[in-house]
Amino acid sequence: MENPHHPELWQNVFVVLGSSSAALIGLLFIATSLQVKEIVNNPVFYGRAFNHTRFLLIILVEALLVLIPQPMFVLGAELVAINVLGLWLPLSFVYFFFRTTKTIIAAVRCFTAQ
């Protein structure tokens, strides 16, 4: 490849990414609406449904932003902002999980030591 920086060559890839993520968001919406009681009552299923929907929405928004004609530095700033937000949310959930898990483990040790 002489010059890999030809964004017009990647247009079809982002069309496919946007279309497939939109279709998967629709399927996920249907699946969650059919099993809403189980998802709401089980925190694992609730977290999975939330995270999968969020990740697919991020892919859809990124594909749309790449397909919109705009200056490259604006596109880069938008993609960095979306990906920082997309990375911050799962890391905050992991931090919250380990913080509460340490609290639970400490409480169990306290009760079992007596």
C-alpha cells in the first residue's frame, strides 16, 4: 500500500459496522424486553445487558462520526472523547466491584472470626 491514509477506502467498513451494530442493538432490545423480569432481578444479566447495549451504541456512534464529512482533527477529538468515556465506564464498574468485594470479604472475616 503506497499511502494507507485514504479514509474514503474505509467507508464501506464503517457502513457495515454501523449497520451491524444497529441491527444488534435492535435484537438486544427485543431479547431484553422479552426477558425483562429476569434481567432486572439478576444483577449479572442487568450488567451484561447494559454493557452490551452501551458498547454497541459506541460502535454505532463512532461509525456515524467517521462517515460524516468533517475535518480530521475534529473527528480525532470526537473519537478520543467517545473512547475515553467508553473506557472510563467499565473501569469504574470494576473499581466499584472490587471496592464492594473487599468490603464484603472484610465483613465475612469479621463475622467468621467471632
